[in-house]
Amino acid sequence: MSSSTAQPITGTQGMTAYHYITTVQTRSGHFATRDGILNVPVGFTRAACFGHLLSQLTEEYRSPLVVLYFALEPNTLTTDSGQ
């Protein structure tokens, strides 16, 4: 698994950090998994995040890709004190 940080080109105000994991397969059968932090501006959609990440992988591999796995979650952990 390799890691990278993808950041859409936008302003820096109102950004939220999301952790993503994406696994794809190329036409030749090569598998690739990427994970990293995506800094997302307010109003950005999950679909836009997916498209942004997939376009980076498509550009890198210069091949049509099959997405095998995609996860996108806020990069924060909450503590539940039980109160």
C-alpha cells in the first residue's frame, strides 16, 4: 500500500481533512491501493472527491481502471465519554 496526499485546488478556508482508501485494477491486471488525506472545502461532494482521486490514478496509470474499493471518512476520531 502506498500513501499520498491529494489536495484539490481551492481556497484554504473551511477545509475538512478526510482519509481515503482506494483500490483499483488496470486493464493489464495490476492492482494498486492508495490512501492519504484529502483536504476538502465546504460544499465539496463525495462524488467530487471520488472523481478527483480517480482522475489522479487514471493519469498515473494511463489506463482505464476498475475501482475495487473506495472509502472516504473524516480524519477525526471522536471520544465517547458515555455521558
